[in-house]
Amino acid sequence: MVQKISLMDAYLIETARNAGYTGEDILLKISKKEIEDLQSLHDQFDYVELYPLFQSGKLKTVLAEGYQVKFLTFPGLLNLIRLKYKKFKEKDFLVDEFVIKKLVLNENEKQDLETWMSPNWRMTEGKEGIEIRPVNT
């Protein structure tokens, strides 16, 4: 069963991964409360926020098996696509209102996206790539 986490938890994890930390590295640093170098990755993030996830026993599963964001905002969706897949708005996909169009991902990335994307978004695939739109549209 995929663990559900907050958007901030996802930001913390993906920012660390983007900087080269593995899931094992993150788990070790959080478990030992040695987060100084993680704190330096972003001046507005506080890695102390991952302590409750660790204490609940869920962080290890999240890092190893993936997660689903509980509720994903549009800016959050854009940020996670950038952090996880190195895909950028206007360069790698188009944005029209709150719809992402022409996003190209490989099969593993598509499966990953389907896992972490919250239920308030829907993904479809067409000839020109992936389209992601809010569920209510």
C-alpha cells in the first residue's frame, strides 16, 4: 500500500534526492537527527518536518516504495515534475490554464507519476504526450 504524505514532505524528499542523496542517506540522516547538510539545500525548508514520518515508521517505506501526495496544488505538481524528472515548463511541456500538455516521460516515470500524483489530478496519454488536468475539468 502506497503511503500518503504531504506536499511539503515530498518537497523535502525530492529536494534531497535532487541534490544526490539516496533514500538510505536521507533515512540515516533523519534517524540520527543529523540534518545540518540537508538544511543547507533550501533556506526555507526544515527537515525536522520529516521526524514524525520517521517516528511513525513510514519514512523507510516512502523512500523505498514511493508515495502519493495527499493533495497536490498546481504549483506543487509543476515543482515535483521539475524535481523528479528534470522537466521544465515551456521547455519540456506546455501549460494552458491548469492543464499540462505534451509532457513526455518514459514508462518508469509514467508509473511513478501515477503513484505520487494525488487523486485531484487525472493523467491521460495521447499522440503528443501526457496531459494532466484537474479532476473537475
